Amino acid sequence: MGDDTKTESHWFVYMLHCDDGSLYTGITTDLTRRLVEHNDNKLGARYTRARRPVKLAWFERCETRSHASVREAEIKKLDRNQKKLLIALSWKKYKSAFRKAGADQTVLGNL
């Protein structure tokens, strides 16, 4: 996991913590832009528009869109407890990268 949160050549798979406590998983090339879209305009996913505000809980950098899509599908198959464990372990290992990306550590207490 690198500290880059916006690159032309990389994709990110991410999880958002929604206001209703649910988790949403998606992919993007720009985490900051996508978080704004989820919270502020019609470009956010239909699922998150009804569950605002959303907070960035977790992300992982991928080399290609294809890899990000495969990883997204893998994560969507996880149950809630497995997703919570992935988030918690990743925060422990990559805390500074998560903070730099604007991820919200307070979601750990809300999972």
C-alpha cells in the first residue's frame, strides 16, 4: 500500500462506512474525488445517496482496473465481520497512509 491516493496509473478499491452503519465497497482512481461525489452530488452511488454522510473506512491500491474489480468482488463476498477485521488490521498496519488519504479512524469504533 502506498501513500498515493490519486494516480493516473493506479486504481483503488475502497470501503465506506455509511451513516446507517452499513459498509459500501467500490473502485476509483481518485479517493478524494469519489468520497466527495458520494457525499455531495448525484455522482455518488444510489446506495450511498440514501445513507449520507459516508466516511472512508478502508482502501487498497491496485495496479489495474481489472485487478481492482476482482478485488472489489472478493471483498463484497466477505461477511460483515470479515470486512471489519480487514479494516481493523489494515488500519493497524497502514495508519499513516489511511490518515493521509482522509480515512476516518472513528469508524473503527462504529463497526
